[in-house]
Amino acid sequence: MGRRIGARIVQAVVVLWVVATLAFILIHAAPGDPFGYDAPSVTPAVRAHWRHLYGYDRPLGTQYVLWLRNLARGDLGYSVSMHEPVRDALANALPRTLYLMGVAVVASFALGIGLALFQVRRLGTRRARWAGAVALFFYSLPDFWLALVLLLAFAYWWPILPAGYPVDMVMHGYMAPWPAFVDRLRHLVLPALTLTLLTTAAVARFQRQELLDVLPLDFVRTARAKGLDERAVIRRHVLRNALIPTITLFGLALPALLGGAVFVEKIYAWQGMGWLAISAIGMRDYPLVLAAVLVGTAMVVLGNLVADLAYVAADPRLRVG
Amino acid sequence: MSADGVDRARRAWARLSPGARAAAGVIAVFALASLLAPWLAPYRVGQQIDIVHLASLPPSWAHPFGTDRYSRDVFTRILYGGRVSLSIATLAVVVSATVGTLYGAVAGYAGGAVDTVMMRVIDALLSVPRVLMLIAVLALWSPVPVAALVLLIGLTGWFDIARLVRAQALALREREFVVAARALGAGPARIVRRHVLPNVLGPVIVAGALAVGNVIVLEAGLSFLGIGVHEPLASWGMMFQDATDQFVSAWWAVIFPGAAIVATVLAFNTLGDALRDVLDPRQLPGHAALEPPETAHG
């Protein structure tokens, strides 16, 4: 077990390094740099001075080595567009994304597994087919479209929820603890709902298939034969075994969830990682773009690592070999 | 496709559910409508009919889906947008399916250390947040030609198909007819071409159908951010980008392109699900994009 964890951590570091290198090349080789923006008042001499100051005039190889060395020390560079170190910009944005994605993950796995159970318990009935159709429908929705439609429906046509930002940008600082908490929740509803609906559909489709795979196995027949009622069979025997592959789904769903979060954050002005990445790209703020890609990758790698270890912990068959 | 393949396809069609046939019909209608856009469209593509009097009109008989703020007919733009959205998605998936099938077949048939290394590479590639990376690269290199967009989407989407094919190839390796072919002196290249590839076609078609749906959404999202296709081309996602900032006052310019995307993607996913049930009842557990690695742990 210890060796296994060690090997996986080494692998994770290698993956991060490869992605970092790839991203560095693709991003730095692109035309332009953070100081190429259109501003007549900035003279070429000033631009050249800035480029020299931040090291953009050095050869790409030197820049890469410097960046990597700083990265190893935990220094992600300085964000020109945010006027603060990249680390500070991330420190503000990352918790917001984790909070949003955490809520969506918990809600969608609970709802998705529940929906799949509903379908399998009532296999072949009209209601089960309807549930499947609804899951397929939400699975087919573009994330940004659902976000826009929910925004239009619940913030404009029937304005019961705020349209954007994690909190009320003007009043939140003046609120008492309880109203501030409510304010936070109200701002969370629409972005979290969008992400949850999309992810629930994916989880439900996956879980249903896993349940159906377990259903014809011998031990299920044994459980029925010894007189357990169908609810107990499904809960105690089918679900417990069908949940094991769902652990890996958590790791595999993370990239899609992160992609969805980019659009959701942009549309609801939720100032997390996705929002930060898009605004950094617009400003050609290379260190910040690189950091965003890297943190996104690290989240996925870490998620997969946790899922992988949890898988081994949950399935005794894998501990022997 | 061999005669056997045609026969299999015919039998598969006969076993499709009514819903799946309806989905195939929807796809056919959208494909035909896009192909015949120059003849079906009531206006010329990109035509600004009368920007003073006919901008942002709600749906009417003259403009079934209304007009956008530049007085362009939304129905016409959806017809032409279908060309862009559907062809980009199809081509990108063809790229993904080709690369993924070859990679997976080689890894699975070779087995051993080659397989292990090739699969570790896939594990690593799957950790890259695809959307974030695509946004960064496309935005910084903007404007990107359509061919490059297709390649970028295609080359970041073959990992699942490769895994799928690899699992199949690994199983096929030990089957009697493959062993027999090997005993008769067939080389690896011939076995992969004649025996492995034809037998993994079914799962690849299923994964491809589902992937087309995903890529339509992905391209729409990128174009929505203004970094997918560029003027004068217009995909369904780009129509969004043109219209979002006024979608409260002119909802039709947002809802109808969105409905076109949803209908098409729903059709592809329905068809993919049904094909999976028909083509390979037990070979493709779960959704291709969310498939767990089959016990690489053991």
C-alpha cells in the first residue's frame, strides 16, 4: 500500500511537470505578451522597460527555467493584470471554486445515485423511462445555455434570486451574521443548481448502468433466494457493489466539472478559478493563465489520486494482488 | 465496409427502438437542412435585411425565429450555423476516433510493457482539464483557423476511445480466431487490421455518436466565449455570443440556436445509447466519457 501511494505521488508530480511544460510552451509561443495591449500613451521605450523588468525580453528557455525554479519554491510569479502576486489572486479565487464545486459534487452524487436507484427499482415501468429521459435531457444541455436560461428565468422573469457574484457586492460587508449567511446562500443557488443538474444527469446515467451490471450476478440471486425482500436486496447487495466503480467516476468527472465551472463562473460572475482564468487570458497575463491551468490540473490529479486510493480501500479484492 | 458489416448494420437498425429511430430522423433532418441551406433559407447568409426597421424583431410569419440586432434572420442563420456546428463536430470526432482506435488497438494488442506505458500516458493526458486548456490556447492564438480548431478538439478527445479499444483488443488477443491467425503466421499488423479493428468498430461507433454530442456542446461553448469559429462563419454557439448581452429583450436570438443545439445533442445521445444496447449489450459499461479504468489496479 505504501509503495503504491509513493508510486502514484511520483506519477502525479511527473504529470504536473509535463502539463506545466506543455502549457508554458503553448502559452508563451503565442503572439503577444502582457505588455502588448493597445494604449497610445504607453511609448515603446516604456513597454521595453516593463518587458525587461518582468523578464519577457529573455530567451524562452531562460524564462522557462526561471519559471520552473520559482515554481519549485512555490513562487508562481506576479500577475500584471491583477496587480498582485499570482499566489494572492489564487488564494482569493480557489476557495470560491472549491466551495461551488464541492456543493455541486455532494448534491449531484446524492441526487444521481438516488435517481439511478429509482430507475432500477422500477425497471421497465413508465416512470423509470421518464426518469431516464429526463437524465438524458439534462445530460445533453450545454452548460452555458442552462446557466443563461436559469439566469433569465429566476433572476429576470421571476426575480427571486440574485443574478451574480458570490455575495452582494455593495451590502454584504454591512450585514449582520445571519442576513450575511442568507445572502451567501441566495447567491449560491443558481450557479450550484446549474452545475448540479448537469452533473446529476451524468452520475445517474453512470450509476444506473453499474446497478444493471450487478443485478444479474449470482450473489443477488442468492440474496433473493434466501427470502430477502427486493428493497433489501437492492440496498444491501446491489447498491453496495455498484457504488465501488462510482468512486472512480468522482475522479473522472472532475475535468468535466471544472470545464462546466468555467462557464458557470463566467455567466454568474462567480469570481473563482474559471472566472480568473478567462479574465487573465483576456489580459494575456501569462503567469496567471499558467497558474490557473496548473491548479486545474493539480485538482484533477489530486482528485484521481484520492479516488484511486479510496477504490482500493473500498474493494478488498484489490488489496490482495 | 464489408458485406458482413452492411448486414450487421441492417440488423442493428431493425432492433432499434422507436425513440432511437426518431433520433436518427432528427439527425437526418438537421444534416439535410444544413446541406440544403442555400435552397431552404429565406434570406442570404449574413444578410442584414434592414438594420433600421427590422432589427431584433420577435418571431413572425416573415421571420419564424425572429431577427437579431443586426436584422439578420435567425432561422437562416440557424440553417447555415448547422453546417458549421455539425461539420466541425463530425470531423473532430473522426479525428478522435481514428487516433483513439489506432492507439488503443496497438496498446491492447501489443500488451505488456508497451501497453502499460501507453496507458500511463493516457492517464496523464486525462488529468489535463480539457476545456481550460483549450480556452487558454485558442484565446491566446486567436483567431485560429477552423482546421486548427477541428484538430485541437479532435486531438484532445481521443483518450476515452483509446481506452475502450484497448480493452477490446486485449480481450480479442486471446480469442481462438486471433490465436489461429497468429498460428497460421499472420503478422501483428495484419491481425490488428483484419481481426482486431473490425471487431472494435461497434463500440467505437457508439462512443463516436456520444462524442459528437459532446463536441457540439464544446464547440458551442468555445464560440460562445468568442474563441471558436470566427466571422464570417457562424456556428450555433456563435449566434449565442452575438445575442447574449441582449437576451432579456430579444430572447428568441438566444433560445432558438440553443434549442437547435439541445435537439441535435439529445438526438446524438439517444442514438448513441440505443446503438450501445443493440451493437454490444455487455461490452460497454457506462458512458464512454465516464468509464472507469477496468482494474488497471489488479
